Amino acid sequence: MPEGEGLSRSRLAKLLADGSVTMAGQVITDPRAKVAEGDVLDITFAEAEEVETRPEDIPLDVVYEDAHLIVVNKPVGMVVHPAPGTPSGTLVNALLAHCGDTLSGIGGEKRPGIVHRIDKDTSGLIVAAKSDKAHTGLAAQFEAHTVKRHYNAIVYGVPDAGDPRLRGVRGTSFEPGNILKITTQLARHKTDRQKQAVLFHGGRHAVTRARILEAFGKPPVASLIECWLETGRTHQIRVHMAHAGFGLIGDQTYGGRRKLAEKSVGQAGAAAAASFPRQALHAATLGFIHPETGEELSFEAPLPDDMSQLIAALRG
């Protein structure tokens, strides 16, 4: 099949199994069937089916949209895709209502093409495809790790090359410009399947880089950092920063129960950090090549109000 059609191997296999492929008037269902040069195959596409997920009129902060894709600044608390525990109120529900009949039949279903996710309690930029070709093109860029994604996080401690403690933390190193590099394997935790764990054998390769944007406290006890991913694994920034000793403020899963000293950041700063209700993580920038036009696109989303207020309190 021409690559430009955006049909994956699994999609073609399903079309075969459904009897949608014929050759010389005969239905072909076996993907191992022999073909010869000059054979002509006809593929019939059924009209995209409506999915059980229903459109919901939920306001969206749309950063960019055209006939092929849409970029949204996702708010804190919104789940990307429906699941048993969250069947409604998701980004997909909102996109189905917002995009209406402009959606194409990705995978044979009428739905927006979710090619990547960010956690429910992480805010920021996410792109969704409207067509098979856009979905395939974006997915290929994510798989090749060519998508540019930068996050802002507020963490305990300050990831500085001068910190002697880091010399004993396996998988950490520093690059020029005081950039912390964390290189490990990641896999599901053995006992808590909702968590990821750092490994050095097995699992999936993961690389995170981080640099300090601003340090808070006298002496510094917390910092605003910029993180970017060489790979994109589940919870990667959260688990990697915790492994290096810089857990995200508010992260109930990986951040630990640390407290900031009032004498360093003041009473208001310490209280704001202790009560912050979610991981202080924001997908701030997103850049990729438009899968239809070839144009290089780049988007930015400002910090949400809750993280801005936390920073103000930590500045004292």
C-alpha cells in the first residue's frame, strides 16, 4: 500500500479478516496469500463506525487546528482517553464534540487519533490527529523520538553538578551547561502495577535531561526545572527525577513525603509546597513536522495558575 494512505499493518490485517479485500472478484482473507506482479487488489472501506464514547460539550483551550490535526492545552484533572474508571469527561469526549464531522475513520472508528498521552494531573500540550495519514505520520515521529517536548517541573532540591551526592547515584551524569542527564531502564513496579520502577537490566531504555531555571530558598531547597525527553516512557520524568533525588512537589506516587524548611522558603512557601495537590508538571512546549504539509510546527503553553502561584509562594 502507498505509505501516504496511512494504513498500518494491523489495519490492513483487519480489512483482510473482514473480507474487504478482493482480487479478480475473489475475496482474500489470508494475509499469506500469494500475489504476482500485475495482480490488482480492490479494498473496500466501510463507513467509519460511531464509537460508544459520546461527544461532550467540554470547553477546550485550542492552541492550533487545521483539517488534519489539533493541538490542545490540556487542563489539570482531565483524563486523555476513556477508561473503566473514567468513562466520560475526557479529552476524547471533548474532541468528539469539538471536531464533529471533521474526524476521519482512524482504525475503522470515528474518533480523534490519540498518538500520545500526558497524565491526568499533568497540564499542557497534546496533539491529536483527525485523519489516518496524520495519525500515522505523527505516530512515526513519536516512535522515532523526533518530536520536541519540553516540560516544566517544580522539584525538591536543586539538580546542580556541584552536588557531591549525585556522584553516587547510578545512571546520572552532567553535560555542559549544568544539564543533568538520567539514563536507566524503566519497567512496571514488581508489586505496584500502577507505578514504574528504575532498572539497569531489562525494561525499556529511557533518557531524561533537566536544567535549572530558578532555585528557591536561602539556602536553595527547591527549584523550577526544564526537562526534555530523549524517549517517552510512562511517568518518565516523575520516576527519573525521584530516582536522582529530586522528586516533584505534589507527586503522591514518586515525590515522597518531604517538607521544605520554613527558614529557607518562609512559612507561606513551605505551606504551599506541602498542600500542592498534584505533581507540579506541565508540558510547556511541543514541536513536530506537520504530517501533511511538511511544515515544522512549534507551540508553547504558559504555566497554569496553580504552578505560578506555587512559584510565587516559594519566592517568598
